Amino acid sequence: MGISTITAGRIFKGQKEGKSGEEGYLSFERFPDMALLKTYNVDKQVPDSAATATAFLSGVKGNFYTLGVTAAVKNGDCASSLLPENRPKSILTWAQETGKETGLVTTTRITHATPGAAYASSAQREWECDAKMKQEADPSVLHCKDIARQLVEDQPGMNLKVIFGGGRQALGAQFDNSTATSCRRLDGLNLAHKWQEMRQAEGASYAYVTNTGQLRDVNIDNAEFILGLFADNHIPYERDRDLGVAGEPSLSELTATAIKRLSRAEEGYFLIVEGGRIDHALHDGKAQLALEEMQTFDAAISTALELVDLDETLVIVTADHSHGLAINGYPERGNDILGTSFYKDGVTDGMPHMTLMFTTGPGFNFSYDGTKVARVNVSGVDANASSYMFPAAVPTKVGWSMHSGEDVAVHAVGPWSHLFHRTHEQTYVAHVIAYAAQVGPFAQQRPEAPHALCSSSAVAPQVFQAAVVLCAFLLLLQRV
């Protein structure tokens, strides 16, 4: 969710409301404080999601494709990932160590790169299940534990009060009639069942749900733990989601349920919410789906803002990385953001082009006519169709439109939001949250009240929630 995606999402939202679009705002764009974050990995100028998530959730940068480990761990190096000094604590652990309750919500597999970095340490982000690990040529990787098992068996994952997302198959809990994915369990474990057995052994009240109706039937006031796995793989895109009670809940409903449950916590809480299908749509070169998912994410942020007290809640909206989506040409005000544009003084082939294009992606569609490379005429294309892939300058496989390396924005509101004020390292996010909520390295420090001229909250409250809303996450943290 880079800045170009935010801009396009803003215009798309306005046009859906019957306006020109450019003059509007997404819910988080009116926050009083903002900054830029540098997203590079230790070994890459352009990052991947696992290492960037590690940066803003643990406060340390890592290597490409590694998850929840320091830069001392190379991609695929199981042995070094097992060393305690290479396994930094995440914000989830910091919060739990101070008695706070925690939750995780995502529209991706719960074991996917960005949510996985909140609770797991892995030398390879794709080790979500044992089947993936057994595909490796080096048998020593089997000394490591897959990400799904870490979620259920290890801290901090096992202590999460709320877990909502997709990924039943990675946990061995898929339905009999489900379509197999590449990430499945060969060890016979059903980790959803194991999670329930753990709760029973603790004598804790719990609920395991797999659809919207079951989620709505949960008694939020009584359930201590809630596990919701709503798809075998990722939760479907919003336009494909089953809206019935047997289908998948919206991101807004998942967010609201999680906040209501965690609001019972006496010592405060920390919640992460991910709108991860934005990234997937952009990887597929499908800007139309990405902008729809942006609206879904924006709605979830609005829902969260309705449920929290901004005098007690720090809300942060950011992205783990950007994508190579560009807004091109000189289209007229109000021109369909998914449509075409043509500026005759600048275009040499006499054909219109899409306003939105990708630098890399599967939508590359050019031909050589014997004298020059010619692009396809996009006049009359149905850019709203689910199958349409927007044009790209460099061809890639489907699903492989690549990330881009420019800085991403961070928007913040609430106590200590003024700490975001310039260009920061992405690792800074974790430290701001820890400082504001007095967890982790700042657990024994009580900050003074923020300066009235620098913050929307002139007095540091005795009890407050720190909520971080990211393109992949919404995190809420309360302290005493």
C-alpha cells in the first residue's frame, strides 16, 4: 500500500460516492501526524513482506524472505534461526509480558508473511506448514518448527486471545471437500483441534468458528479465547466473499469483534489487523481489486475509530512496503481512475493508455511489428472485470508484479502520535509503540505528558490504548 495506491484509493472512493474523487480523503488521511518510513531489507534495496513486518513489529531489520529473526539469519538458514540471540521479541511478546491481552486479525492466511512476523521466527517465510519444509533439499531444516506450529504451540502465539484469518490448511484443519493448496500438513496434526485441547486443559472458555454465523453467535462477554479460521487459504477478495451466514465475515466485522473482546482486558490490550489482500491484488496486476480492498481496509479503520477513545488510543496507519503502481498521463479531473487517458502532445503511437499501470507485472502485453515494439490498444477494455490485468512495462509471471522500494507513509493520531514527524527507519514504529505504551524496552519508564503544541492529546492519560492500523495490521495496546 504505497502512496500511489493510497492516492488511487482516495480517488476510487470518491468516484464510488458520485464525486470527482481527487478532493476527498480516506479515513486515516485526516490524522494530524504523519511521516515517511524507509523499507529496505538489510540485503535488498527493495524489500519483501516478511522482513518489513519484522522491522515494524520487532524493531530490527532482517534479510529478504526471513521472518521474525535478525539479519544474522540468512534466507533458509535453520540453524542460525534457532539461536536465542537471533530471535527478537515482537510487540506481541512485549505486550503479553506486561499483562496485556493480544489479538491478530488478517484477511490472508494467519501464517502468511506479515501476520507471521508477529509471533514466529523462521529463516524462510514459506515454511508455513511441514509440507513446505519437507520440500527443501537440506533435511536439517526439519530441526526448525513450521510457522503454524509456532502459532499454536509457542509464545506469544499460544497466548493470543483473538486469532482471525484464513489458512485452515496450514493448520491441518481444512474441510474434507476443500481444494488443496501447496501448504498443507503431512504430519497428521490438526492444530485447530490442538488449540481447543489446550484451552480445555487450561479450563478457559473459548470458541472456534469458521463462518460469519458462528462468529456472530459467540458470546463476547464470556469467551476468553476466540479462534476464527474462515478459509482454507486466504479469505476471498471482497467482491468474491460469501455475504451469507455460512460465508466469510468482512474485515470490519472481524475488527469490531476483536476490539469488543479485547476491551474487557483489565491490564490493556494490543490488537493487530491486516488487510492483506491489497498486496495480493497488486501482485496480480489487478488494480481494480486492490482499490476495492483499499475500501474494505478503509472501512475497517473507520469501524475501529468508532469503537476506541482517541484520548486513550494511539492509532497508526502505514504499509509494510510499496508496489510499482503508477498514476500516469494527464487525465481530466473526474476521469475514471480505472479508465484510459490520452494526451496527444505526449503520446507518440496515437493510442490511449490506462491511467494506472505497473512497472512490472503479468499485464505486459506488447508485440513486435518488424520495426518497433507496439503496445495493445486499450480502448474499450473492461478494467473492472476480475480477470483484467493492468498494463506493465516489464513482464512477470502471474502473481509476481514486484514490490517497489520507495518510502511508505505512516499516519497517526492519539497520544504520542507526534513522535512520527520526519523520515524514519521502519524499525522506529515498534519503538514508538513500546515507548507510548510502556512495554518492551520502555516497560519501566513512564513518559512525561506530550507537549500540547505537538500532539492531539496534551495530557498523557493514566490508562490508554495504543492502536496501530497498518496496511496489513491494526494493533491496539492499552497500559496502566
